[in-house]
Amino acid sequence: MDEILELSAGVVRTSRTMSDGRTIRYYDTDAQNRTVADQRPAEEQPGIGELRLDPLVNEWVVMAAHRQGRIFLPPKELCPLCPTTGDLLTEIPEDNFEVVVFDNRSPSLRPPEGDFALPDMVGSDTDEGVAAGKCEVICFTADHGGSFKTLSPQRVRTLLEAWRDRTRELSQQPFIEHIAPFENRGEEIGVTLAHPHGQIYAYSYLPARVVKMLSIAQAHHAKTGRVLFDDVVARELRDGLRIIAKNEHWVAYTPYASRYPFEIHVTPLQPVADLAELAPAACDSFPAIAIEVMQRLDGVFGIDMAYIAAWHQAPVRQGRDVLRLHWQITSVRRAPGKLKYLAGSESAMGAFIMDMKPEQSAQQLKDVKL
């Protein structure tokens, strides 16, 4: 049975069941009537993976061996994220979709059966757990050849509403601790499908970077009574050198200690813990700065830049008073034909070395003529 839910900004979500039992959610703004069924034969869902602790750094590692055979860079005529047309039966039955979210066919994380609890961390004797969580795919457009920068402001607003809706709903699951929407673009960073899309990972544990950010933010708050990220943004606004775009509700800047040749943080000027907490005015003004940032990034060298664009937000159940929502866009492209490889120092030691200052990349981004 379809479930219809009215969201903000005139967006209506219609949830339907796919042939194999997964859920697909259409986010529409034009009163579309979703009636086309998934015509593919039912397939058995992959089992849940393993969760193992690396005791040397106290970090969880997911073992998802079933993903080894997933589809890899298919030609456009076989793209599983394009609308279903003729004999091409894809993940999306409808041919006129705006934004669509569906459960991943080869998920790294999946909902557990019965009660779930993380194993106790006891070093090398830590028990093996199950890779509990949720993985969803989010398609930005039916246009295979498009990209984020070519989306209309209305479409970006609809996309933001979908991110907000998924954050709210996934937060209600008792086994979810952290939610991370992100987009990968470009073969250079490992994209396996060229269609404009992103993913949403909902973890049953706190990822390593979140653990570190939370610990540092809590220590700063205990010492100063202030929120560390607010202090960081205040410094960027005060310095001004690294700001590349700004409107009434958002600011975009290259951070003072960037790790990548082109790294951009986009953050609301009225700080919030997560996407669901954004005020209507901030939501409505996001598309303009988001599209500008992406156009500037691609305009630096006049080529499509490979990037990872990830939303950082507070965990579901802790640290919501000290961690802030922001959108981090990183590109490994340092010049036409040249990439920054994460080699010995970065990959082995976790010690990043930058060949250019963020002030330089900020100026290059600001110099782009839109």
C-alpha cells in the first residue's frame, strides 16, 4: 500500500514497495500520481554483514563481502538509476521522477533482526557483531548527463527536503546512531555509477571521525563554555580571506587547515545540530549557495571536478549540543591532469600535507566567472 506524506516547500513523498520488498520513495512537487509498479522478478536480499573491531585504533570495520559483485560503471543504456523505459527495467519504475530515494540493492549496512546491541569494546577480545544500519540511494534527477551544478534551484530545494526527511525518519530507528548523506562524483574517487546521485548511510555506531570530533568538541565546551564549530566559523568570518560565497543564511569557505587542494565547507549562519533542524528560511536560501559553490568548483579548471560532498551532522542521541551541521566538499584535483594522491603520509600515517594554501584555492574559486 502506498504511503503519502506532505513535507515542507510543497514536497510530497510517496512511498511504494519494490518487487523484492525494498522501499522506494518519490519526492514530488507537481502533484504526480505514482502508479507504475516494479515489473522485475523478485530477488533474494543479501544477508547482513559483519562488524569487527580494529583494537589498535578502537574503530569498527564493516565486512560486506556480498558487495564485491555489484554493478560497475555500466553504459548509459544499462544505467540502473535512469527511469524505466521499454525493456530497460531499472530501480525506478516511473519515468518522470524528480528526487527518488530507495533502499540500496547491495547495502553495506542493513536493519538487524530482533534486538540489537553493539558488542562491548574489550580490545582484541571484542566479539564480532552484525553490520546493522541502513543504506539508501538518492537520485537527484532523471537526466543521466546532468550533475548537481545543473539542477534547478527548485530541484535542489526538493533534494534538501529529501535529505531532511530521511534524517528525521532514520533517527527514529532504535539501532541508528549516526546519519551521513553524501555524494561521490568522478571515477577518480571510486564512483561506480555515473548517474547524478548520492547515498545515505545510517550507522549503528559512531564513525571514527565523528568520535574524534565529538571528543574534541566536548573538551572545548567543558573548558570554554562555547561550541568549537561556532568559534571556527566566527574566525572564518573575521578573517574573510577564505570565504568564497555568502548569503543571508549560509557561508561557504575553504577551511584554515584544509586537507585537500579544493575543500569547501558550507554552513548555516544560524547553527543547528542536523538537517532536520534547519529553519524554513535557511532551507529556501540553500539552493542558491549550493549551486554557486558547485559551479565555482567546476569553473576553476573548466572541467568536471571529482569530489565527495558529505553532510556532517550531530549523532542521533549524543553530542547534539556541541556538534554542528555543515556540508563538506573535497576534491583531489590539484591541477588539470594532476591529482593529490593519498599516499604514504596520508594513508599510512593519517598525516596530511598540502601543496597549496587554502587561501590560494579560495582565490581561484572566487575568481571563477559565473
